[in-house]
Amino acid sequence: MNILSAEFIKSSKFLKDCPEGNKPEYAFIGRSNVGKSSLINMITNKKGLAKTSSTPGKTQLINHFLINDSWYLTDLPGYGYAKTSKTNRASFSKMIEKYILERKNLVTLFVLIDARHLPMQIDLNFINWLGENGIPFTLVFTKIDKIAQAEFSFNFKKYSQELRKTWDELPEMFKTSSEKKIGKEEILSFIEDTNKYLARTKIHFGE
């Protein structure tokens, strides 16, 4: 898939404020500082589309981008550490939960995992919560250029082992690096194939 246009639409604090759900939507989420904004900019080939920051927890709203005038890419607030009050963190969680459970045109949630770390319980808990609620998702390992191949292979294996404790079939997984532009084609091909399937099976949103 070629990205011909990528346009910021709006930021929303509540689900009810999100754009009309009449197009397929692919949302990106992960722990704070996982490299989400950098990945979105790399995928869309538009530097600065999603705002990057060295401050964890910068994204605090639901940010919608319209891609190729045909589907939405959504940047969700991170879960886990955020430099804000406990009250705000609780409201983020409720906002994220409501969006994930009730956004009818959400096709897939891309869950970002920092490749440099061994499995973290907060990620595993979130993944299992998605499974319990029947939310389609894929895993995206970020920053693979920041770690030796052998170490990443070990971490990847550990994640697979942990997931197999609760999953009969593992979700699709992507390996990415925003700096090296690794994984861009694979993710865009996944989205393109999914959009073609939706069109072929005449699945429409917002009707």
C-alpha cells in the first residue's frame, strides 16, 4: 500500500467526540514511551504527523488521522506510566476501555511492545483483557534496532512462551524499527489486505 495522503482530523477526549465511524479504523496503543508516535510517522511517511516527545505519557487524547481518504489511523493514549495525576490516569484508562469496547468501526488494535524488554505483566494483562473481550489485535515489537539480534530473539521467545499459557493460537506479530524503517511494508500490507477483505465481504460501517 502506498500512503498518498495522511491528514490529522481531530483529538477527542471522549468516545462520543470521535469522528463518525464510517470507515475502517486501526488503532495504535502501548505503554508510555514505547515509540508509538515515531512508528506512526514512519508508517505514514509523514514526519511530525503524530507528535513525538521525550516525556512519557504525552498522548492524552484519542487522535484520529485519515489515511488515503479511506481509513482511519488512531493514536491512543499509552497505558502504564504517565507524568500526570492518578485521577487523570484513571480517566485515561476509562477512556481507552470505552473506546476499545464500543468503537464499532475498530478493525484491529496494534499493541506495541518494546523489544528491549522481557515480558512485562502490564502488557500481558492488557493482551489477555483484549482476548477476554474478543477484541482483534496484533502485536508490534518496536525498537528492534536498539537491541542485539540474539537478545531480541530471546525476548521474543519469552513473549511467545508467556502468551501460550493463555492462548491456543498466537496473534500475528510484527517486528519494527522507526529509525531503520523496518516493518512498514508488512503493517501496511496487513491493513491493505484487511481493507480488501472488508470490501469483498461488503462489510460497511456507520450504516
